[in-house]
Amino acid sequence: MSVELDFARSVFATEIEAVGELHKNLGPSFEMAIGILKKTQGKVITSGLGKSGIIAQKLSATLSSTGTPSFYLHPTEGAHGDFGAAQPEDVFIVISYSGESSELLALVDYSKQNKIPLIALTSNSKSFLGDRARVVLDISVSQEAGPLGLAPSSSTTASLVLCDALALTLMKIKNIDSMGFAQAHPKGSLGKKLLTQVQDVMVRQWPRVTPEASLLELVEVMSSGEVRGFVCVFDNSNLSGVITDGDLRRALQKTKENEDSIFKLQAQDIMSSNSKYILENAKAELAFSQMNKFRIQCLVVKNKDLEVVGLLHIQDLINYRL
């Protein structure tokens, strides 16, 4: 084993140990913090400096995406006017390992003057920050990882894990389901899967023929338009069936011993009358699943009155990166 790899493993071990200590010491203060947060009618405002500030920003982002409105407030910017964004119904979560950062003084005073609850993540409950917080969550670690044991590493990992525990516990309490999560991530992969409907992806113009259409007419229609290799057979305004490339090949194979009969084929002789369909307001993910299940490339799309309103090809779903 190389020296570099051996040292890297020691970093892992040190940080894992820090998280283990945090896990062991988790207790009533965490429950108190959750109690304050779940009753909050306003926003959760996170703050911190340096690497603690980065963790605070991540906490705010996680809270917002899991059903708890939140934003990050830089303590220095706050002292120059941004404290006005904080209201009495809000809650502060402030992260500072030492709890003595002078830049936090103004924020702590503002919290006290405006009776805004403050939850502190710090290693020193008797620090300036810890002494004035409503609840203190201990993020102390035995040692930082690294050759000097000085660079914030184990402590920031512990802070990050504790912040995730706060945000995700709130998510569970609020019963945020996958749909609620998707609504906060409409452009993400999960959002697309859960929010995209068939009508968002389907083609609204489709190839169609009458039941009496000849083989030559059928082939011409199947080879043109937005959807190729698929044709709807309509008798007036009623869908009689559909024809796919596979239906056409099977029909031609049946007539191979009597080639003259090929040119007598009509659409009604080839079509499948029990075609699969899906409703326009169904989830696109369901359509994709059905296509894979039945090994088909295209689905007829109908509205609530079971009128044909479009076609959905599997390639449309793939192109949409569902």
C-alpha cells in the first residue's frame, strides 16, 4: 500500500470516527431544535462564515428542496442591511465551531432584539454564540483530519451530517412525498419522471387511413409524417385499429405463397383492433413502462372522453430524456 493511500484512509477513519461520536451524543437538544423548526411559520435563515458558511448554504439549499422555506444570510452583509429580511416568525440556524466569531455578534444581537429563535451548531456551548442560543447542537470532534490537525475537516463533516439530519427529519415530519420533492425539482430527473404528462410529449398530428385503404396507400402513409412505422385506422371518426411495421410484415408473410393476394390487402385486413392506449393526463413515466412491458414502440393517446388526441412514440420519451 502506498504512503498516499495509507494517509487517505486515515483521513476517512478520522472523519468516520467524528460522525460516530456525533451519532452517539445525539439527544434532547436535537429534539428541541426540531420542535422549534417544525413550529416555525416563517423561514429558516442559515448563517456562518468560511467553511461553516458553506455548510450553512448547503443546509439552506437542502431545507428549501425538502419542503422548508429557507435562505442563507451572510452575517457581514446582514449587518449592512440584510437583517431586514428576517422576521419574528423566522428561525436562525448559525454554524460556528468556536462560537466566538466576531462577525456573528451583530446577528446574535439582532436575533435577541427581535425575539427570533436561534439554533447554534458549535463545539462550545459556553461561547458567545452558544450562551445566547435557544438550543445548542454540539459539533465538537476529537481531532481534525490532516497532517497538522488544523484544517476544518472532521468538524465540517460532522456539521454537514447534523444539518442533513435536521433537514431530512423535518422532511419526514412534514410528510413530503416524492411528488412534493419533484415539484421543488421540476428540471431534475426525478421531477421530469413524476411531473411530465403524456400530453407534454405526445404528437398531436398522426398518420391515418380508412379501413379500405390499399397496401400501397398504407405504405405511403406509414413512411411519411412525424410518426413513421405506425398508422391509425379510422372509420369516419371512430378508431378501428392500428397498424405497425410488425403487423405489416406479418401480413406479407402470410401471403408469400399467393403473391397476387398481396395487392388485394386492405388496412382492415392488417390492423390490430385491440390497440393499446393511454390517457393524455397520465404520467409519461407510466407510458414508458407500458411500452417496455408490451414491447411496443407507439401508444394511442386519448382524452377523458376516450377520443383520440395524439400519438406517443417511445423515441419522443427518449429524446425528452425521461
